[in-house]
Amino acid sequence: MARWSGGLRCLLLLTAIAFIYTQVRLFKAQSEYAEKITAAVEGENHCTSQMRLLIDQISMQKERVVSLEEIVKRQQEEREQLRTLVQNLERKGVKNLFQQNQVPVAAVVIMACNRADYLERTIKSILKYHASASSKFPIFVSQDGSNPDVRTKAMSYKQLTYMQHLDYEPVHTERPGELIAYYKIARHYKWALDQLFYKHRFNRVIILEDDMEISPDFFAYFEAGADLLDKDKSIMAISSWNDNGQKQFVHDPYTLYRSDFFPGLGWMLSKSTWDELSPKWPKAYPFMLIFIFLRLQENHKGRQFIRPEVCRTYNFGEHGSSLGQFFHQYLKPIRLNDRPIDWKSMNLTYLMEDKFVKHFGDLVKGASPVFGTDLILKINNVKGDARIAYRDQEHFEEIARQFGIFEEWKDGVPRTAYKGVVVFRYKATTRRIFLVGPDSLEQLGIQN
């Protein structure tokens, strides 16, 4: 019995030892398995991370490939543009203009975009009077963008040189509601003027748009204006436009004025002026961006502009980036001069700054003052010129509405004004009406 009991104990002991050994081995196996699982998870995470990194790199490479393809495409277009331009310049002999004895008076650039029919009408109007002035006024068409119809139309005329502005830079407007077109126009103008002044080295440039017709004396007018620009540094630009040039407000095509208000719509400036404007050229301005920019005191700095009584350009652009603003009321009724005037034979020294103040002052002084209400009725009872005093902008606008002239001011200056005085003809007759500001007489040296 005792032997059986001792054997049982040995058996139990061996069983316990075997169990403990099994548990130890099981624990060790579980630990090793857990470590392998952990390592496998870490390996999988590493692989996933590497895969994501590889995918990101592939995506970046794809973007770079697309970007490089776009750059190559642009370079090909620009190379084609330059090749065409060089061939065009060589074919038309623009390089030889400066090698001749006669230096051009000014380059004429037509700013175009996507209106081939308008451009054709403008070119035909210019070429009608250009033959006798071709050596003095080389013509350029500067196209913004790649509209094929505009390019084909411009290239079809051997009398002009074609330039193309390709702008791929994205436009980010600065103010809500702004049109991207205004930014594009601003970039195009700067590029074109930089090309003409700095690359082709013209001393002066006349800027036209692709919706204008010109008068028979257009080139003679600007040739005479170039002489004024050179002699009088108080003149910032020569304009062919009169904002109040509607048929009922003009009479004499020989009459020219100085103005503190930049007219635009067919204008000439010199390289020295562009040297000043180019570095601070605006990104964009609402409607007529260039006009607004040059009407600011900080830019014209008190300098003035020469303008005609009767316009030398006519704007037929009812449809465009300005959406035909004011077209029927102010642009369509404009009178375009139809007489060939020999400006070379005319003495224009009265337009010099020191002489024009007295010249214009004498005209204002000789006009009969008209006061009170019912101005039009009273004007009819006055013989000769008349002058009407206005107190402020609101009063000016009230008077302007009665006659139908422009009411707008810009930076404190009414349209067409000189020393605050706006002048126009009464019912297309020889009679002038002067709207005179609060301190205009004093500025003109007239005793009130």
C-alpha cells in the first residue's frame, strides 16, 4: 500500500513537471508568435507608407510632366511667334526704317484681341490715308491671345507688322465683380508699349483700338502734335478725341485746346513719358483702365493734353469688353473730321503752356455772363459766346444735363476741362459756351 502511494506521488510529480514544461513552451511559442505578428504589422505599415510615398512621388512626377509639356507647348508657340515676327519684319523692312535718313514720327499700334471684323474695318480706314505717310508712321497690329481669325486678318496686310501677346499667367482679381478682361487688357497694353519703345526703339507711339476709324488729316495732325510734345514738357500726350465731340457741340475742325482731363481714344505719347509710366502700370481698372490711370493727379502730375474740337478718330465699337457703355448716347453721335487739313502750315504756338493761358483766358473773358435758371432760354437771347458759372460738381452736373454734355468728373476734373472750364459749341454754330468753375477766372488771370 505504501509502495503504491509512493508511485502515485511520483506520477503526479512527473505529470506536474510535464504540464509546467508544456506551459513554458506554449508561452514561449505565443511570445514568438506575437513578436512575429508585431513585426509583420510593422512591415505592412512600412510597406503601406512606402507605397503611399511612391504614389505621391508618381503623382508629383505626373504633374511635373504635365507642367513641362505645357511649358514646351508655350515655348513652341512663342518660338513660332518670334519666327513669324522676324519674317514679317524682314519682309516689310521695318528694320530699315531707322537706317533711312528719315526717322519715323511715331509707330501706330492697333490693339486687337478677338474681333476680326472690327479689325478689318479699322485697318482699311487707316490704309485709306496711310500711303503718303507710310515712312513716318509704321503700322503695327498687336493681338492679345491666339484668335486665328484676327491673326489671319492682320497677316494678310503687307503694309503692317503683326505682334502677338501670349499670356498664360492666371488672373487673380483684386476686387469682387471685376472682369478678367480688364487685367488681360492692362497686361497687353504694357507688353505692346514695352515692345515698341524698348525693343523697336520708337520715340513716340500712337495707340488705337480695333474699333476706330480715322480722319483724312489724322497723320498730319499727329505729326504737328509730335513737335508740340518735343517742345513743351508740360504736355503729357496728344489726343485725337473730344468727349463732347458730338455733332451738336462742335463746329471748327481747326480749333485745338489744352485739357487737364485725359481724353484717350486715339492718343500719342513719348518714350520719356512711358519710361515713367511703365514701372507702375496698373494691373486692372474698371472700364477704360488706361484712361482712369492717366486721369489721376499722381500720374499726370499737372501736365496737360492736347485735344481737338472735332475728333480725328471715330469709335464704332458697340460690342466689346466695356459692353457698349455710353455708345448710343455719347459715341455714335461723334462727328469725325472729313477735311484734309495741312497742319504743317499752321502756327500752333498758341498751344504752348505760357501762351495758351492768355489765349483761352481772352476767349472766356470775351463771353457774356449768363446767370440764374432757364439757361438755355437765356442763351438764345445772347449774341456771341456765353459763359455760365457753376459752384461745385453737383451744380456742374445740373447744368451739363440741360445741354446734354458729359457730366462725369474724374479726380476733381470735369471731362474736357481746362482750368475748370468746359467749352463746347451751341447747336453746332460758331457760338461757344463756357462752363466756368469757382476759381477758373482767377487761374486764367481774369478779374471777376
